[in-house]
Amino acid sequence: MQNREHLVIAIDGHSSCGKSTVAKELAKKLHIAYVDTGAMYRSVTLYALRHGYIKDGKCDVESLEKSFDDIKITFNFNAETGSNCTYLNGEDVESEIRGLEVSGNVSMVSAIPQVRHRLVDWQRAMGNETSLVMDGRDIGTVVFPNAQIKIFMTASDEVRAQRRYDELKAKGQEASFEEVLFNVRERDRIDSTREESPLRKAEDAVLLDNSQMTREEQFQWILDLIDEKTKK
Ligand code: DC
């Protein structure tokens, strides 16, 4: 592979289609950083919930905006759990940000322009500093429109809900399949119809529908794509 001095790989797509699993694996294989931007929006949502800024599905944007300087999101290895985790002001919140309460509010919080502007600034600063794989909804369209590799991932609603359901079950979190399916569809709807940076495929992104693919097949597909794009 050539042109690897500074590489940005943007992975966007629908919720729960395995973006972060594949992005993590890719970062490990290429020895570059991985940034989960969904975890950043989730962490801001958790902060807002904990501080009482979210009531009846609405967010007190003014109070949240005033708190931006008090929100520090980092990604670090947790020796206790043996995995890379999301930290909110030094606390490992990896498990809590994946729960239904945060999942049920994160699309609303991530549609707030002030939140997006702040997080996009942080994300760009990370990508300007180092090579990375970043996954989210607007990485190829807004955060890094000039990324060398852009992938848009998707899978059928049912396949995605089943994967999410299995993940929650494995973590011992309570949820019914119908609830999870509703959440997946609702997040897609809000993410794709919001005014600020709606989820959409960048024109130059390559589509990857993994409904019928194994993890290994997807991974190889992406490695082949990177090879092809970085050879030019
Ligand atoms: O990838 P995820 O499911 O963890 O993302 C959580 C939410 O954050 C999702 O509903 C949409 C939003 N999001 C976003 O708007 N922009 C991003 N770059 C990443 C996530």
C-alpha cells in the first residue's frame, strides 16, 4: 500500500450495521488510531441526561452549550475490562452509553447544530494530527470530505436489530427485539431527516451492504478497497 503517510478512512452508515467492529479491526491491522464518533455523541447525551438537561425528549441547549468546556471525551485502554473504552471526564462510560436510555436520546442530541459543530471541531483536530479510521454518519460528507477512503455501510433493518439485540443480551441489558427494531428504525429516520448534516452517502463513497456477509468477508472487502485506492 502506498500514500500511507497520512491516511484518513471514513466509515459512515446506518445504525447497528457493524461499522465500529470493522473500523476497530481495520485500525488494529493498519496500526492507526480509531475514533468512534457515535461514542462521542453518546457521551454528550449521557452528560446531558445526568445533568438534567434532557426533559420529555427535549434538550436545554443553552445549558448544554455552556457546559461544553467541562466535557472531556477520551478513548483509552481499560486494564480492568481489557478493552478500549470511552471515557467521559475520566470515567469509563463504555457500557452506559450503549444502554437504551442514551440510545433513545442520542439522535435528538446529535441533531443539535451547536453539539455537531463542537464535536466536528474535535474530530477534525484528531484527524489532522494522526492517521485514523473514523466511523459515524457525516465523516465522509462533512468531517473529512477529502478522506482517501470513504465507505458507506448498511444492512437490512431486521439484520441490524438482531445484531444489536444480541449485543445487549450478551451485556445482560434488558430489551425486547421489537423495542430494539423500533430504536434502530427511529434513529435512521431522525439521522437521515435532520437539517444539520443528515446521514447520506457521499457521492464518492463506496457502498457496502453486509446483510449477507460474514465479518471476515467484509474485512477482506475493505482491505481490497484500500489496496486499490492507495495504489493509484
Ligand atoms: O454509531 P452510533 O449508533 O453509536 O451513533 C449514535 C448516534 O449518534 C446516532 O443515532 C447518530 C449520531 N451520530 C451522528 O449524528 N454523527 C456521527 N458522526 C456519529 C453518530
